[in-house]
Amino acid sequence: MNVSLLLNGRPTTLEVRSDEMLLEALRRQGLRSVRETCAIGVCGACTVLLDGEPASACLMLAAAAAGHEVTTVEGLEGSDPVLRAFNEAHAFQCGWCTPGFVLTVKAMRPGDDVGEALGGNLCRCGCYVKIEEAVRQCVS
Ligand code: FES
């Protein structure tokens, strides 16, 4: 089946299976920042923005993205302030979790509690102090 959506700002049609998850469909497009890790929606490594809100691509059928706007880290400008804050704070070690954190931070609003907002993103390298430093740069 074909699924038409706005993917990283571009009108896109994806050919997907009816049982295919958005994660798999996006990775087939070469969007490797969307990472399968837990596959049960608790680690945040597959986070994308769906109409501007964080969503777990491992839990969402690709067909459900029809008509929506999906953003991955590949769709951000290199000068994006959240990307810059993560780089400047060295808020990563292996970087596996970074795209998910960056997109979650992109969706934060002024006044959001940092711990609560990032509760769905895990960093196995334990870079939370630096991640929090980067986030505070973005939301202050
Ligand atoms: Fe390695 Fe977060 S930097 S998992």
C-alpha cells in the first residue's frame, strides 16, 4: 500500500506493508537516526515528531502516518539550536540515543519539566548530566 505524508518537510509517498511499523519504513528510506532498540516504546531511540509531538516509530503502523507530518533528525538544519546545544555540551558518548533526545527536546514548551519531558528517553551511556545541560540551554 502507498502512504502519503510530509516527511522532513517534503511530500513523500512510501510503499509499505499493511503490518509494517513506521520505524522500518523510515529506515528503508535511509533515515538511520530512527533506531530500533527496545521495540516496545520505552527507550525513545526510535522517537520521531508526528505533527510536532514525539512518537515512538516502533509502535506506530506506517499506514497511520498517512496525511501527517513526520520529522526525523535528518530533517533538521545543521544550525538547529537543539543540535547545536547537544554538540556544545558534548551531551553524548556513543550517540545512539541522541536523535531521540533531540526530537523530544524540540517538542518541549517553555515551562515543561525537563525530567518529565525526557522520561521516555534512555541513555545507556549515562550521559544524563550533559544531556540536562544541553536541554537547559535550549529551554532557558
Ligand atoms: Fe550512548 Fe546515550 S550516548 S546511549
